[in-house]
Amino acid sequence: MSSQILHICLSSGWGGLEMYPARIVPELRRQGWEPHALALAGSRVADSLREAGVEPLTVASRGRALLQVPRLLRYLREHDIEAIHCHKSSDLRLAALLKSLRPSLALFFTDHMGVTRPKKDVYHRWAYGKLSRLFSISEATRARNLEAFPLPASRIRRLYLGIDPTPYTPSLTAPQRDALREALGIPAASVAIGVPGRLSPGKGQQVWIEALGRMATRHPELAFHGVIVGGLQADQGANVAYVGELQSQVAALGLTQQVSFTGFRRDLPGLFTALDIVCIPSRNEAFGLTVIEAMAAGKAIVGSASGAIPEILDERCGRLADPADPDAWAKAMAELARDTELRERLGSAASRVARERFSLTAHVASLVDEYRQAEA
């Protein structure tokens, strides 16, 4: 099989799905593959690929992409590309058409979001039937994929995501950490409890804020400060109406002095250094990339006992809480807030697990092995 591969991500959004192609580019190259890409003109996906060293082909829209089929077929031939990897289900229409016109292509799709409804009508049987492999990013999503997609189990593979743990190794000096905490509004003697992620209802910040309120009432002896990390504007991935609801909730619970909103930040690895506890209260994560990032940073973590998070986080390296139960979150956070030694023990174990099970090197090695197996 040729070691050239085309990644297609025709998305105007910006989240884990959109970040993925550029994130794996350096590791693909280290493992002997040459990535190519197709993205929307002017999108953050296209910009991220350029930053990673790939000049993408671009189209004005998904609809216009279909008019570019002759151009794309020429590009595939000229670059000896025998494999295409898609990241949005809507991109499969184009990819399946390319495979129909060039049957030798191997076609891959990663279900980053977790399917929510059956896809077994005539169109989906045609499009998904062209796939060599469908990658599920957790066992939780694979179970749903097996029910929803018109594919045999042998073509639906669980492939956990991975990260480069190096940037998450704590590197700030004590004075730098203190300065960062001060800039974030965290009092020197407080336990900093952070919740990173897109500000939208599915991420569970409302339950988390309610839990902070209950913890403040039930454990007045605990000095803590909540930190909400995430963009506040629509172009930063936020649900603006929801942001307003969160701010109102903080005020209504009397937590204005105990909760900070950081806004959009590019320095998440550094921010982890400033935090003592990281919370991931999402209702139904398809994987939980932020969980393994916090684990790599050696943080004590409270994660939702739902979706894929329990596959990643266990009692050795964190705590789980029902995403609909603020009392459970208050209890878990209070346990960690009062016990520095426990936080350090859990964080150390979490860091080891992240490096052993969820490295980007291991993820890409498994990915390219699937590329080769599919061709064989």
C-alpha cells in the first residue's frame, strides 16, 4: 500500500474532531506516512493543517466539493494516494463517490461524536458500505456503532485517541505557578478546582456549579476556588446563551468571589499546573480527550460516570460521579479538596496510565496498522 493518505475534514467548526487531523500529522510522518488534506477554504481546520506543515486542498463548501471530483481524482493519481480518511459523516458522500470511481481506494472513517440514531437506509448502506474500517473512539461508542451502522463487526474497530504527553509535564517554577494562579483570580490558600471544555449544555458545567454551591454550604471550612476554562464567544465554540446562564447561576449561588471564567485559552497544559483538581462533568463523552490531558498533567480528576470516561478513569487515578447528581460531585470534590496526599497519589497514577495507554505514538501506530491491514 502507498504511504500517502488523504484526510478529509470539511467542517467550519472547531473542536476535538476538527483538531484531530493536524494533531496526528507530525506522528504520521515520524511513522513513515505522508499526509495530505482536504478542508474548507478559510476554516480553522485548514489553518491548523498549514501550521502542522500540510498545505491542504480547499473547497468553498461541501456542496462545491462534489463538483471538484475530477480534480480530486487527478490529485489522488498524481500523488499515488490509495487511502482516504474522513472525520465527519457528511464527508462520506464525497469519499464514497471517489471510491466508486476509483475502487482501489481504501476508505476509513472515525466516528468522533458517537452516533445517536440508526443509519441503515439506502443512502447510508451505500456510503458506509464503501468503508474499509470504521473507527470507534471508545467501547461505549463502538457498542452504539454496531447497532447503528450497516457494517459487519469486523469492520468496526475500537481505537482510543492519544496525546503527546510531553507538553503536559508540569514545567512552571513555583513563582510562575503562583503568578498564574493570581492572574486567574485564585487565592493563594485555596484549592483550585477547574472544569475545562467547551461551554455548552452537554458539558455539564451547570451541575458542577450547583455542586460547588452545595460544597460551600456543607463544608465552610474548605477554602476552594472554581475555574471555568473555555471560550465565551460563539466563534470560540461557546453557546453564548448558556454562558449567560452559567454567569447568572454563579451569582445566584453567591459564588461570584469563588468562581472565575478564564475565557478562551491556548495554554491548557500550563493552566493544569495552576489547578489542584480537574473536573469533567460531561453527560456523555464519546471519549474524553480532556480527561487524558489532565491525567498526563498529573492532576487528581473527577469525571462523569457515563459515556466513555469510566473506560479511562478508575479509582486508582480519579473519582467518578453521576453527571446528573450535584450531591455526588460535591462529595467527590470535597474528598479531594481536603486531602493533599490523596490528590498527589491519584495524580501520579493518572500520569502513568496516560503515558502507558493513551500516547499519540501508540494511537498512530495502531492507526497505520489498520491502514495496512485493510489494504491486505
